[in-house]
Amino acid sequence: MTEAIILHGYWRSSASYRVRMALNLKGLNWQSRPVHLVRDGGQQHSETYRALNPQRLVPTLEIDGHTLTQSMAMLEYLEETRPAPPLLPEDAAGRAQVRAIANAIAADIHPLNNLRVLKYLVSELGVGEQAKLDWYRHWTEQGLLHVEAMLDEDSTEAFCHGSSPTLADCCLMPQVYNARRFDCSLDAVPRVVAICDALSTIPAIAQAAPELQDDAE
């Protein structure tokens, strides 16, 4: 019997969202194990979860007898072990471009507006609510502006690279979802907005939306 694929995550987590997208796009059957990041002081801090993920972050993916941490590593693992349908282009230059866009989001934008960073700004540095939101919007808007510049403005394709979703799209969609949640301005990134609008029409991606998850509140 094939072992179940289990994703430990949180409905609003950007990193969990990007892995849900990849699992769905690959057509995989998987099970959700919610980890509430706020309730009970943060369920990610429990000893049970810490045994799965020493960093006490979400998501964690149990697959093929392995326990994987870090969402980007999960996306690469899925691509290497379940290559169809592909989430990376066939050519090396295309793969480098997709990874560059993905990391511009996952490494440059996301860490600056992660929940634990925002909590530290408030609880340890005494930053007020409006200043916290200003921080969030500044780094998100600047980061998405840089992503917009990385996209081929002359492309007729609907997605970040080519005619089908890639790892870059798996990173972009959650970041834009959160940008809208925090009322960031997207006026300067029309290509980014158009890509996310196109992505939202794909059933596998629509099903990964935060509000459709079992633990959504």
C-alpha cells in the first residue's frame, strides 16, 4: 500500500499555499494536518510538531517515507519524483529564470512579512499597528515591483514562464493573495495581477485557496 502524503500546514500560510498548489497541479492525493499558528500559543511549538520540524515552521510534508521541511525543497522534491506535469521548463535557462522568480518571492519578499517577523516588530520592538502595516506594504509592494520587472513584458503567455504554471507561479499566487489581504497597492504590477487572474481559473489552483481549506476560519 502506498503511504499517504500528509501536509502539515496552516490555511493562511503562504508557504503551505504554494505546496498545496504544487500537490494539486501534480494531481496527487494528499491529506491535510492543520497546524494552527496562533491557537494554544502556536501549535507549531508543541513537542509533537517540533519532532517533525525542528524549526517549528509550516509546512512539513510527509511523503515516500520522508519528512520534508522548507517549502521550496518540497517543490523541488515533487518535481524530481513526480515530473509530470512539469513545473519547470525543459531548458536550463528557462529553469534558472523560473527559480529566480520563485526565490525573489520566497527568499526576498516572504521572510520580511512572515508572521513571526511581524510579531517581533510589535512585541519586542514596540512597533505600532499602523507602522507594522506600513512595513508589510512597503516590502511587499517593492518586492512585487521587482518581480514585475523580471517578467517578460512582451510575452503572450498567461503565466510567469511559458504556457503552463511553474514553481514561480506557485510562489507568486500566495504572495499576491496576502498582498490583497493587507491592502497593498498592485497598480504598478499589472502583469503580476494578470498572471494571478489566469491562475485562479485553474481548478487545481482554485482548490488550494486558503478559504477552501478545512482549517479556514
